[in-house]
Amino acid sequence: MDALTLNRRQALSLVAAAATLPISFRAQAQSTTSQSPASLLRAAITGYTVINTFDPAKVTQLPESYVVWAVFNALVKFNEKMEIVPDLAESYSFIDPTTLEFKLRKGVKFHDGSDLTSDDVKFSLERVLDEKTASPNRAKLSSIKTIETPDAHTVRIITQAPFAPLLTYLANTRTGTQIVPRKAVEALGSKFDLNPVGTGAYVLKEWKTGSGVKLEAFPDYFDGAPKIQTVTMPLIGEESSGLTALQGGQIDLTSTAPFASIPNLVKDPKIKVYKQTGLNVRYIGLNGRKAPFDDPHFRRALAMAFDRQAMVRSVVFGEGSPATGLLPPAIAKPGQPVPPSLTFNPAAAKAELAKSKYPADTEIKLLIWGPTWWRKIGEFFVIQVNQVLGTKIQIEAGESNAVFGRLRSGDYQAAVWGWLGFIDADEYLGDLLGKDGSRNFHGYNNPAFEALLEKGRSEVDPAVRRDVYREAELMMLEDMPLIPCFNSNVHNLSVPGLKGFTQLPYSNYGDQFAKLQLG
Amino acid sequence: MAFALLRHVVTRSAGVMMLALMGAAVVFFAMRAAPGDPALTALGEGASTETIAAFRARWNLDEPLIVQFGLWVANALRGDFGQSLSIASGTDVYALFANRLPNTLFIGVYAIILAVLISLVAGTAAALNRGGIIDTVATSIAAAGISMPDFWIGYVLIYAFALGLGWFPAYGFISPLESPTGALLSGFLPSLAIAAPMAASFTRILRSALIDNAHRDHVRVALSLGHGKTFIFLHHILRNALIPFVTVIGLQVRYLLGGTVVIERIFGINGVGSLMIDAAFGRDYPIVQACALTFLLIVLLVNIVVDLICTMLNPRMR
């Protein structure tokens, strides 16, 4: 018993020690947080946790692209006005409608010290086209007939027919056309997945599964060595945790932000908010092969029976723009009026429903999935449409992987869905609604629409192309094979001292690291 | 006596093995019954039918389910839990666990220790001051603690102690293998978040068990024999009250594991719980299987340990 009892002095010293514990913790916490010298950038990947590969040809997940954009370059890239400008290419031109010629920059080095040549370009693109690579972007390049390399710094890409979107697909985005070195890829085989070798401003130094990525500056980068030596990219699954990490001083930059927090954060002087309407579209996908959505009247009725502005307010806290078509504002023809079919109009919606061969109470299940705001899109839609039209739409909740599987197999009536990161108008209109579109889960097949898609693909003048796509868009909105809802904002958050970050509407990230400064 | 104990251990181990196998089978077939496809995560939505077929063939996903399960059991018995399909393609599940299990175990044990310490103090204090201010405060806090979900407590703790006072990092966890003190510091808030609801229920159990035992006949007898109060408390009251207390701790371990799943996400702990979420969403079957089996074994092991402790506390239970 005596061994267990403390005398007063011992007890007091114990209490004193306990009291100092939080203080020593505090000192430790501060020593880790205040230590963010300008040579280290902590650019978190928020909202995602999965990285399978850093091989551009095989990339499917957004966080993979974030890293690929820093480690690799493509022939061309987008500038801050979303115009295509040379990157690894010095210049490019259409020699004739089916021949696109690139002159490569001289003196560009890969991370392994080898020189970039036209052969690497040919190899990189043919690799995406090769069935064995199993690139998800193979179809994007399928218009390519041959690739010629007249000399070490000239590449000619010859397409079967004039194909305007090709230039977009060759940019440093999510189309897998970043340039890889033939020698290293052939030597590494499948090890290239996690040991990427590029020309980019940063070299991948470390990848801890599920935890994060570490990049080091590439001193021989052709555009000048980056200012920040080391970039760590922790994977933070919860967006809200990304925000607390930023507020707590554990990171400097996030790749996304929770919608609900934005209205408050823009007023917070301790956080810099970057935002704009993103290149994405959120919609209600309809299955045109199943009742009642095989009837265009029914589809149009639903499209006019809900208030998109209110949806944006309640679903994403105002962080988005009501859809004015299928194309997001960044690539749509500017200054167009909102078509009546996308305007909330209960009377017109009811009139449209009256023309349908199906009664209002036809059984409909809308698939919803995902966390919070994705789910709320469906809930908002169902509540308002049912109220306005007297329909009996019901919600069926699943999760994204399962719902996507049902979309693909056509086993659904209606589903909340959306895409982000598509940059070319043909990806929206063609992929989603073209008769051979890889994401046409709607059974849409309209010959007149196909003709416009064809016209858009062969038109190289951007202004004319834009007009063609507007016409196609208006045609599809007449048929309403899917119901566009809104384009959500893209966000980045950073500490106030970060300078040089340019946010592009497709949620770019790693391509900016070389220009950043922390002061 | 020793033989009886040995027989006890052997039967229990056989039971654990059977339960583990059954549990693994349930998880296996439930996961396969859920719609979705790991190929979609691994290969992207643009993958061609042939590519998907090749993927399925490579990972034996085209075999009949019972064959797949047989393969899994056969490999698992050899200690081979396969490779990740879709969230860390090609990485050995074993390697993923080697990195992450220590983190989860550390947080779990840390949380239990915190919960036990808090409840021992609060429960005893409340019982000794029955009806007094300390009792009212402790029981009110306990009632509140039970009603609050751990992820909410997690955010409250972050706002108060990380963002407000700056005592702890708001995000991130340093593995105990890298730095034990770093782990104690960065693991404190997440462990406390998991510990709080547990501590609340432990406190209530301990308090009522202490009060209950204090009025037993043998305590009165001991008092009449003139034993000291401290002696009586330690030997006749606390000792008996510890049996329900320890049993409840054992029962709470499964909630503890559920708690780590959420808390690991919020605090960015690279553990098995967050791995399991990612794996489940990505339909990464081998990882889900391994996680489920791990959790199952932990629960079963803890139950055995609890039984042993209770037997030690009360020889009559042998």
C-alpha cells in the first residue's frame, strides 16, 4: 500500500508535470507548422485517395493527373485564357487539313538526362494507340493514320480525315498524350507505372501508397529550374480535412474545397480562394431506350420543371452556374440566351407532359449516389419535379461505382451523373451523345446531330467550330436525351503567401508548381 | 487445472478459426454480390470490353465465385493475401498492411488507454460522491459523450485544440515507427475522439457497478470486521466492479474499430480503416477481404483476452 501512496511533494510535482505537457506539445506542434521555408510547397490532393499509376497513357484518376502534369509535358498546353499554346513544341501548323506538323524545342531533356526527339513523340502517341497499353484515351487518338518524323525535331501527325479536336487532345490535360522517353519506357516495362520519367519541372521522388507523393525540382527543366525545390502532395480523402489542414498550417495549397465552406472562406483574410465556373457538367442522365424516357415530351417536361438557380443555391451553396446548354461556359459560345427548354417554366412543363403518351404517375426510379451534394442534386430534382408535375419519381441510392456500372449496361431509367475535365466540345457532345460516343448511355441517335458533330470535327477554325457546336447543342436540347443541371465551380485554397498560381477551369494543378513562390 | 486451461485455449482457438472463416466467407460473398467492378476504377470508364475481360482474367474474377473463394482461402492460409486490384494496383496487400496496421493499432490502443484512464477516474469519483456535484457533472458529461458521434467530437477537438489553441496538428499523423513522440502528439486528438464516447459508457458502467457493489452484504461484513475503507474499496468493491467494466471494454472494441474507420479519414491517419473505405469503394476485393479478416480477428482476440481477465478477477468463472 505504501508503495502506491504519494507524499504531497511527489503528488504536486506530478500535477506540475501534467500541466506542462500541453505546453510542450504546443511547442512541438508549432515547430512543425511554422517550418515552411520557401523551398518546400505542400500541395495537398484533397477529396481523393486513389493513385494506381503515373504513366500518362494509363492514368484514369484525377489525382494521378495532378502528378503527371508536374512530371511530364505534352506538345502543347493551355494558357490562362484557355488558348492552346506550344509547350514541348516550338510551333505547330496544319500543313493541310489532315496533316498537323510540330517543330520541337531543342535542348529539352528527360529526367534521365536523355534528349527529347521526334521519335519519343511518335512512340508516346503510338503507345496510347496500342491496344496492349490499354489506355483509356485510345479512342481519342484513333483518327491518327500515321506519324512521320522527317528529322529529330519535326513530327507530322496525319489523320484519316480532318479532325479538329486532335489539337486539344495533344495538350497537357487528361488525354494521356504527355511525351514519354522511348528508351526508359522500354527498359522499365510495367515498372514505369510508378517510376515515371518525363521532361517536366518536377521529378517524382517518392510515392507512399494512400499517403502521398514527393516531388523534387528538375534542374535541367527546359523552361528554367523551378523556384520551389520540393513539393509534397499528401492525399487527403476528406475535403473538409484538407481545409482544416490548411487552416492548421500543415499544407499550403489544396486541389479542391468543400462547397459549403466557400461563402465563409472568401471573407477570411487568412485563406486565398481561387474559383471560377469549371469545365464540368452535372446532369440527369435519361435512358431513351426505356419508358417513359423514350418519349421526348416526357423528357422535355422534366427539364422545364425545376429551377436550376435554386438547385445551385441549395446543392452547392451557390458555387456554380445554372446550365445554359450541355457545354460549360468556358468553352461555349459566349453571350447566348438560355434556351426555353432549360428555363424553369411550370406551365410549359405541364403542357409538355400532357402531350406525352405516358401518364404523370408512371413509375420512375432516379439513381443517386455519392456523398452530400451529388446526392442532393437528385433529391432536389425529385422533390421539385414531383411537386410541379405530379410525377411519382422515386430515389434509389447506390454508390458511384455501382451506379456507373448500371449506366454502362443500360440498366436504369434516370441517374444523376456528371463529368469533369473534358475540354473539347466534342468530348461533351460527341462522347456523351454521339451514336458511337463512348459515354452515350442514353441511347441517343439523331442523324442530323451526327452530321453536325462530323462538321465540328472537321472544322479547324475555332470560331466556326463554336457556331457548329452551338447548333448541335440547341438540337440536342430540343430532344433532351439528358437534362443538364449546372456547372459547378472549381476551387483551390491556399495560404495568402502563395504567389503565381493560375487556376484553369479544368482543375489543373501540377502544371503550375514550377511558377509558384511562397513568400 | 493446467490441462483444463490448455483445453480451454485450444477449443477457443478452433472456435476463432471457424468464426474467422465464416466471417471471411460472408464478407467475400457480400462484396461480390454488391454491384460495381474493380476494373472501372483501375482502368477508367473509357476501357474497352477486351481490356476489361483481360483484367478480369488476370485476377481470376471470371472464375465461379466458389472457386475464387477457394483460391482466396488457400492463398490466405499460406499467408498470401494477394495484390491490390484497383486502389494501389499491383501492390501486395501484405505490404499495405505492414505500413498501415501499426498506425491503426496504435490509435486503437491509445484510445482504449485514454478511455480507461478517464473512466477509472471519473467513474470512481462519481461513485464516491454519489449524488454530489462531481457525480452530477461526471454523469452529465458521460450522457453527453454517449450521445455525440465520434466524427463530430473529432471536428470539435480540431477546432478547439488544433485551430484554436494550436496545441496539436490539425491534420496528419506521424507513424509510431517513425517517431513515438510524434505519434503520441499527432495521435492524441484522433484517439481522444474515439475514446470520448467509450469513456462515457465505461464511466457509467463503472459508477453503477461500484455503487451496486458498495451495498453488498460482504462489504457490510467487511466493515463490521473493522477493515479500512481503502482496503474495502480496493478489494471488495473495485475488484468486483471491474468485471462488468472489463466486459464492456471488450464489447466496445468493435465500435472502436468502426470509429477508427471514420476518424482515420478525418485526421488523415494512414491506417487500415481508411484503407478499407477506399478499397470498398474501389471494389478492391483482396484488400477488403484482408481488412475484414483483420478486424474480425482483433474482435475475437479481444474477446478471449477479456474472458481471461474476467476469469483472473473472479476465479469462480473458471
